[in-house]
Amino acid sequence: ASEDLRRVCLSLSRRGDKPEVERIIVKETNAAVTHELSNKDKSTNPCFRQTLRLLLPWTAEMMNHAVVRIEIVDNKRRLVGNFVEEKLMHIASKELRGPFSILSQVSLEGTLSARWLQLPS
């Protein structure tokens, strides 16, 4: 098992993924340090795993002019970094996948897609 782990670490290192190699080594050798790294990772790489669904009218105006805008704001509702903006028609025709750049070293992972419901006549 340790030889397998060694090969995986060497392979990751050759690909330039040294932080992942360090995490594997620490995890295997020191549970207390692993716990500390895990807590640090949560504060530096937050993950919310939320899905937002909106019901929008599918009118000609919506199809031709509507824009979807995603922005991150602070507790005083000030914009943090850049926003992501795309025409709804583009999103409806093809799912838009992130990461979306918010700041120079901050990105938002996600997917924008549109679906519509057809009411029975």
C-alpha cells in the first residue's frame, strides 16, 4: 500500500500538483495536522453547494433582451470583485459552465442553464 501511495504522489508531483502531494503525505502521517488543514481549507476555499431556481416569464422581450447577472456582495450590499453577466437567450441555447472569474485569484464554480415549462393547452 505504501508503494502505491508513493507512485501516486510521484505522479501528482510530475504533473505539477505539489499541494495535493503535500496534503496526501500530511494526511497519512499526522491526523492532527490534517484536521488543521481541513479547517484552513474551509475558510480559504468556501463551498456553498446551492442551487438557485427562478421562474421567469418566457416572453419575446425576455428572450431577446433579458440578462442574467451573478454578483457577490458584502454585508453592506457592495459589489465584491467582478460580476458575471450573460444574455438569457445564450444560456437557454447552451449551458454555461464556470469557473467564472470574480477576482484575480478567486473564481466561482457553477453552471448557468435555462429550462422552460410548457403549460397544457
